[in-house]
Amino acid sequence: EPEVTQTPSHQVTQMGQEVILRCVPISNHLYFYWYRQILGQKVEFLVSFYNNEISEKSEIFDDQFSVERPDGSNFTLKIRSTKLEDSAMYFCASPWGAGGYTFGSGTRLTVV
Amino acid sequence: TQLLEQSPQFLSIQEGENLTVYCNSSSVFSSLQWYRQEPGEGPVLLVTVVTGGEVKKLKRLTFQFGDARKDSSLHITAAQPGDTGLYLCAGARMDTGRRALTFGSGTRLQVQP
């Protein structure tokens, strides 16, 4: 099964700072997703990206968040001014197989 | 809002026992997936079911999609300590144009040797 690669695995940042989370999805896939999981809570959808555009976003994905494709293979999730409540695991995912998704191993973001 | 309710939330059983985990919703889903998640890792896909009434087997795991495509179950036969983990169901409603997954809150399974 192809892999989705995320970096860094763990990031600690000061409240109010900007963070950029990176992902290399399965190659040649047009759809790409970001999800987050606050410790002990559900996995929640943030945003989907299709053919270099945001195709869908949740109410969590406010103006503090942005997603970009800086080059052909990498995707980034940027949080402009982090808050304590942004502390979570952030996962990127690519569709794979018959309706399933391959998730990356995640970035643990800790805002202090 | 599409909610997926999983039950039970926690399950601790002895090795060799059978168990069933349920995933229920009032919404109809185009497909429903089951994932397993280890601590500090991303969810790993176990199976996708797309047809009402569909049954899929993965070794000792049996997955069923309800006839109305609103619910699903995961049955494990003769559980082993290696089955310990967090099991998540997730649904997609592609008929509404939403491809994003809605996740359940998970069932944490512990199998005692």
C-alpha cells in the first residue's frame, strides 16, 4: 500500500506563532485531505483539495488556516496564529483503493 | 450534521472471546469504512463497504453494512491480544457531493491474554 508521508512528526510552538505542516500524498492523486484529532476526541475533517483548489472545508477551517501545494508533490497546512485549542494530531490522507483512504502517521502539534 | 455513533466505547475481553462493535447513524451513507488506530499513529483502513447488506470478511473480522446503509457492525471471532486497539467507523456521503469522511468516536478494545 502506498504511503502518505508527513513532517514533522512533532511540533511545539508558542501561542500566536505560525506553523506549517507538510505532507507528501500518494502520487498522481488529485484529491487530498487534512483531518485533525484532538487528544481523546474524534477524527475531524478540516479541508479537501482537488486539482489545486479547495473543494470542501469544515467550520473548523477558518481564516487562520490555509492549504497550499507549493510544488508538484508537497502539500502544506498553515495555521497563521496558533491557539492553545489548535493542539492536536493533524493527519493528511489520500483516497486509496475501493473508497478507502490512506492516512499519514500524523503531526502532533503542541501549542504552549 | 451527520453523526456516527459507535458502541460500546470501551470493551475489555479475554483472549478467545467473540465481540461485536456497532456503528449507527440516522443518515444514509454511500460507503462506510472501518479503520484501526494505534496510539500516536494515523488510522489504517481495514475495509470499505458500499452495498446495503454487504458482508466482508478479513480473517477473523466480519464487517456488515446495514440494508438501509445507515449502520454497520464489526464482529471479531476468537479475539487475540493483537486485536487490541481503537476501532473507528467512518462514512462518506458522496451523493451529497461531500467526499469527506465523518468519523465515529471509536471503540477501544482490549484483549487480555
